[in-house]
Amino acid sequence: MPELKYNSAAEIDDAYETLQATFRAGTTRPLSWRKHQLNQVVLLLRENLDAIVQSFAGDLGKPRVEVITGEVGPIVRRTIQSVALLDEWASDERVAAPDWQQSWSPTVLKRPKGVVLVISPWNFPVFLTFQPLIGAIAAGCPAVLKLSEIGPGVSTLLADLLPKYLDRSAYRVINGGVPEVTHLLRLKWDHITYTGNGTVGRIVAKAAAEHLTPITLELGGKSPVLIDPNTTNLKIVAKRVLWGKSRNAGQICVAPDYVLIPRAAQDAFVEAIKEAAAELRLDDALASTDSYGSIVSEGHYRRLRNLMTTSSGTIVVGGNTNEERRRIAPTVYRDVKEGDSLLEGEIFGPLLPIVPVDDVRQAIEYIDAHPRPLVLYAFTEDPEVKQALRDETRSGGLHFNDVLSQAGVDQLPFAGVGESGYGNLTLKYTYDEFTYLRGSVDIPLTLEPNLSTRYPPYTPAVIEALAIKSGAVQAPTAAATASA
Amino acid sequence: MTLDSNKVRLVMSDPVQLQSEPEAVKIPPFISTPVDHIPVIRATLKNAFKTGRTKSIQFRRQQLLSLAYLIKDNFHLFQQALASDLGRSHHETTILELGSTLTEVMTAYHNVAKWSKPEKARWSLNYFAMNPTIRKEPKGVVLIISPFNYPLWVSLGPFAGAIAAGNACTLKPSELTPAFSALLAELFPKYLDPDLYTVINGAIPEATKLLEFQWDHILFTGGSRIASIVLTAAAKTLSPVSTELGGKSPAVIDPNCDLKLTARRLVWGKVANAGQTCIAPDYALVPKSIVDQFVQACKDVLSDFYPEGAESSDSFARIVSPSHFNRIKGLLDRTEGEIVYGGGMNSQTKFIEPTIVTGVKGNDSLMGEEIFGPILPVIEVENVDEAIDFINARDHPLSLYVFSSNRAFKDKVAENTQSGAVVMNDTLTHCVAEGLPFGGIGPSGSGYHTGKYSFDMFTHLRSTLDNPTFLERLLWARYPPYNEQKAKSFMLLTLPSMPARTAAGGYAGSKRWGPLLIASVVAVSSFVLLIGRPRLVRA
């Protein structure tokens, strides 16, 4: 495992001051400059794919296919789209104003907020660093990237590669632990994006409050999977859910965390799980390097082992572990009850608890009684069940009949709600997080006669004129109300 | 039925009462909501939201129309309340708040159906079969904390957005406008669903209690010191917050501008509501060459506005409270500039005369904080570059005013500064420009309101996908065990070929990436479909 080099306080301050000066100088303003930096991101990823795959070896051991499909591929795609769409995103918008305001030329100007801080986690260190970064580049904001110390391989590589491709005066990597992040958070940023957990999310929000800095929080939680056995194919469900849980060894913020299923169908679902486990060759998981990965660190490995030993559920597949390689086979538990260790916090590992409930209605109540998840998955073809979920639950996203695939849809905003965070990301949504809308009007001098009534002294004639201009609400007619 | 914004304009029929009624219903006394009621009220809001009745667009429209009538029916009472609280003339309340607030409510009323419609995501080959949709959902139970200065517009404008977006909402108006806030608390249950839309009155203890709870969104309008307290409390509960703060909004004067008109529009912005406006022109940056003429023009305007002097005019407001009066008095007492007009004060009536101070330097007492009063410091500058540097050395303001008829001058100031809004040749008007977002940057705030921006602030974009089971055959490549064949197919799909880098540092044919990307995706997807041999039956 490479030794991660932490940056010093002086280096942090230097990065900050340099980026402030760069922003003031207007370097990041021209769209062509930003597009060039975006193209450089694509080249960085494309030209160093092998090195990137290698850099995971010491911690997550992320299979090559997952690096391509889950990390590098989506970023390359989205960066290319950002270049293509930037002119549209950045163009000032003339507002469709009512007649009497047309002459004011009301326009919305899109402007960069300033110098921003991106704090990214260890589980998708490329994707979750570059997704905010490309939005910041597109928006014209210089950015400091604080990478995770828990995945030192990737953080070391990115610290090395970034200055070779991107303009050092506008984009800097800072590596470090708690003291370094604390130092960063004491500085005044124009926006902070944090991806991680709720505990640190609160710390980030508190630090931002000192400077009135706006923030984006992409947090996590327990993303439930509701299965309605009457209207779905349990074999396919089992395969999709097991697949979703085993990707990145379950260390994904939108991983299916736990399953809710009516108890009458639990046996059939467990049979389907066993079949799916065989098809996905889960018993290879401890040894395979192409298809399965490891738990990121000893600390997390121990945490997960502890969940396994304290759970009262019954294992139906998996259960094997390899401490030396920090591997846990995707493991499914049945008959998990409320209060079980697996239901306390976000699992963030390849353990899948099945929680039997009376029926779909009880499942919906359970979901609603718990903190709002980042994503809610439901396997059902019943339109009433779907509508009930739309109306009666709240979650960052709501997805039917699959897991994880929504993360690849470039046009959908990605956001949490409640404990799972706030602020939208992906393509233009990311761009918008780092952009402020500056309203602009230009009031012609020739309008002066129209404005005369606003000046004191207020005389009866003025009041009369104002009663006409700004006064009355016209109640809709009965017919209009009926058709509304 | 959709309405464009031209039709939203209010129509004269059944005109609003602009004179006070002699037998008017009394304005109730100000009563703070007991602190231990606050959790109960919040629980009521949550339960009412859970019933789902705000989902109905018809329900929201009905509530919005009721809100509009709340304002219209009782406008004479609001005028009285604000006369009592702010010493503001009835006419000024009409001019500043009636039309603007009603427009906000009626815009929401007319557009709520359109705004809440789910959006289909842009079509994409890979995902269209999954029907990617963005639902507009209410965030849930939200809190609006509003200040004393434009209490109707700043409270009820965003409140309309919260209703339109389907939220339950509680409003905590200012204790510095007790008559106004008491009146609102009295009227709300008469017009609006009392379990969904409430007013909580009080001061620090009540606000502190409110902020102990998690809210699905908080809108805070006020000063930056309290904003920091609000944000710190919200951090503990992970409540998202929008802030509308203030700061010192500068006015930059072009030596060649029409001085008479400039003075008239600038001074009006300064004296409206006795300067207690978050977007009031706080100070003026005036070229040395025209300082004397500028000051004279301002004096002339003030004589026009108040022929008998501001104190005896019925068109000039008072400072909201003794403590704000003392604050502003202190700024003026400590100034090292020269008072060339005004300076009169009356602590009994909280009257501060419109005042012009010249020779003010950057470190003067008048430049240490937002004035929020009718005092205009005049800062002399050599040229526009000095004005720009002066502005950039300070916090980003909420508004920036440029008085010039010269395109190049306007552009230079606008492009070299940052501000919530930039306004040419007037003050204050931009906040009623329909369709413009009203918001700040940096210490002047984050987030926007008015019109659809208010609706968006209180809306959660909930993404949804619906993946049909029959697509299973197409997804073969994503499942482990991974092999070279699967890896190759994904490589093609997710890493489109790119134009090569040229020696000159550019890119060969870089303008054609868009169509190139689409072409490669189509080609590869067809390939994947072919080798996948889909069986469109359930396994």
C-alpha cells in the first residue's frame, strides 16, 4: 500500500491563495478555457486507465470492469457532454417579462460563485471526485479537491496526475486526514460539496455556517428494497438485488441496503437468492480479482465482521470471509427482525438482511417510519403499489424494478432528502450548484414619466393612479373555478 | 389552461381599499407563541402533511387564492399595522408591497399546475425504455423566518411558493413589527388551512426553539449575524437553508450620467422605507470631478420629495426600533465625513432625517456595516477602476447599481464585480422584475426567490426509473463473472473514441464530438443488442 503524502498547512494556504488570485484574475471566465480543462480531464482518465485500475489494488481491489463502468466511463461520458452543452448552460437568459417591464431588458446572467472545495470519499474516489469537479470547471470555479485518506492508492495517483493535466493555478489536490480537513473548513469558500456520511456532513455544515457558505451534501442511509411478490418475477429480482449488493462489495451510497418482503413469499425469495448466487458465482467472491472486490480498510472490515457476529438473522448464502484479503462473500440473512445489528446503521458492505413483514402496506409504513433514504427501490408491477410509494414515502430517488442503474442516467438529478442530504448533482445540476444567477435590469431614462408616481410627496392624484396600477385581484368566475 | 405572465397582471375591478376604515376591525395585541406549543404545532404540520391533501393542485390553488384575499380584504389593516410599527405612510405600503406581494401569490396560483408537472428526462438511447422522470415533490414541512422591513413581500411572497410546491409551512415573522405579526397570526386561520399553514410569533426564545427541530427547508431573511446562528442550528439537523441577507449595496456613478435623473432614482431608493431596505443603495462612489454637482442634485431631489421637510411629511417612514435608531445614530455620530445635508434626529419618534455625508473614507464608521437607514455616504473616487477595486475589496453585495448611459462603462463595472443583482440606472426595481431570481452571493446570501424560484426552493426533484423485467436479456454484460468479452462491450459503450490531440495543443475536429458520441453509442448499442439475442419473454 503506498504511503499517502499529506499536505502541510502552508501548502493548503498556498493552494487557497493561488486559486483566489486566479479567480480574481478572470482566468476561468472564458468558456474555451473551461472546455480545454474539461478535455484534459477526459485525456487524464483515458490515458491512465491502467494506472487507475492498479491504484485500487491496495484497498478496494475494484475489478477492472467496475472501474470502467462505475468510475471512469460515466465521467468520460459526462465530461464530453459538458463540453458539448456548456455554451447552452452558460448563456445569459433574457426573461419573458410582462409588457410593462420589457424595456428593462431583464436578463439572468450565469456567473461562477468563486473558489470551491470538493470533499470526496473513498468508495467511488474517481467518480465522486470528478463529478463535482467537472461541474466546477464548467461553472468557471477554481477548485480544491480534498481526497480520501482511506483509499491512499487512488489519492496518491490523482495527486500526481491532476497537475499534469489541469491548470495548477485553478485546480489543486489536497491530501490529509482530520487536521487537514479541519484547516480547509476554517477557510472561506464560495461553495463546498461534501460526499460522505451524516456525522461529518454536520461538521461540514457547521463550518460552512461561520462563513455563510452554501453547501451540497451527498450523504447516505439505508436504502430499502421493497418486494411485492404478487406482481414480479422473484428470480430476476433476486439476481438484480444480489448483483446490486455485491458491486463494490456493497460499498455504494445507493446500494440496496435491506429487503422488505411479505413473509409468505420469503421462502420462495430465498430459493431465488440461492439460484442467483450460483449464477453470479458468489462463491468465487473471496478469491476472484476480476469480478469481486475487497472491503476498503481493516477498520471497515472489522465493523462488518462485528455486524455478522451480532446479527440474529439466519444465513442463507455466503458467510465466508478472508481476513488477510479483507474479503467478505456476499451474504444474505433471512428472518431479520427489528433491532437487529444489521438494521441499525447503513451497512456499506456485502451483507443483505431480508426483513419479513406482513404485507406491502406494512413495508410502506416501515419505510415511512425511518429516516428518509437516498434511494428507495421497489420491485412491483402493480400500479397501485407504485402510486402508494410515490405518494406516501419520501426519498432522494424512487426506482422501480432495478437497483443502481439510475446512477448511469445522465439526465436525472442525483440528490438526497432529509438525512440523506441536499443539493442536486449530475451534469447541468452540478453546474448550477457552482453557479449563481445574477439578475440584471437596465431601466431606460426615458421611462421617467411612468415612474413619477412612485416619488413622494404622495398626493391624492398619485394614490388614484396607484389604485389602478397595483391594486386588485380579480376573482375567477364560478365557471373558471369549476374547470381549474 | 396556462397563462402567460402578461395575463397575470392584476386587473382593476373591485379595487383594494386604500384609505383606512374608521370602524376597522382592531389589530390584536402581539402575543408570543408559548415555547412549549411549538413542538405541538410542528407535529400538527407534519401530520397534516402526511394526510397527503397538499398533493392536490386544486387544493393548493384554493389556498393560494385564499392567501390573495387575505391580503386584499385586509389591506387597510396592514397599512395601519405598518404605520404603527414602521411609521410608514399608507401610500408607501401600497407602493412598495401591495402589487408586488399580490403578484407573487397570483403568479403561483396561475402556474402551480405547470410548475408541478413531472419532467421527462431528455431522451437517451440507453435509458428511454426505463422512462426516466423527474418528479416535483414538496420538500415537506418548511420554515420561513422573515424580517421587519418588507414584511408582506418577504413573508407572503415565498409563502406562496411553499404552498404552491405542496408543503406545510410555518412563518415566524418579526417581533419588531408586532402589530403586523399579530395581525397575520389572527388572519391566517380565517383564510388558510390551520393545520398546514401557521404563524408562530415570538423573539429569541421562540426562534431558538423552532431551530432545534429538523425542517425540510428553511428560508431566512435578515442579517448575516443571525444567519450564521440559523445555519449553525440547521447544521445539527441537516436542514437545508436559503438565506437572503444584505450588505452594502454600492451605487457607481459615471461622470457623464444624467445627474438629475440619477439623483432622483438613487435618492428614492435611499429614502423609501427610510432606507430600511436590503437592496437600498447603501453608499455612492462618485467621481471627484462631479461630487459637488452630484450632492446638489441630491439636495434638490430631497426638496422636491419633502417640500416641508421630511419630519413633517406624511411620506417618510421612521426607524423600526429604539435600538436600530441608536445604532444608526451612532454611525453618524462617529463619522469623519462632513454632513452636508440633514442630520436631524428625534429619538421619541425614531425619526432620522435623510442625510448626505461627503468625504467619507473606506474605514469610516458609516462603511463598517450595512447602514439600513436614510444616510447616504458619498465616497470620492478618481475613476471607475478605483470604484471597482473599492467594491471588490469588500463582501459581495446583494445589489450593485450603475448610473451611466455608456455601454462600455456599464459592462466594465458589471463584468469586473460580483453581486446578487446588477441594475443600470435605477434602484430597487429589479425585485419586481418578473422572472428574475432575487438572491445574493457570498455574505449577501444563497438561494433565490420570487416567482418560480420560490416554488423551486421548496421542491425536491425526485428522480424515478422504471426498469421493465423484459430488459433482463440486454443486461447480461453487467453481471459477474466478468470476462474479456463483457469488458470489451462496456469499453465500447462507455468510452467513445475521441479526436486525437494535435501538436498545436488543440483537438482534431473537436467540434464534432456531439454527433460522434451519438453515432458511436448507437453503433455499439446495436452491437450489444445483436450479440445479446434478446428474448422478450419472462424467464
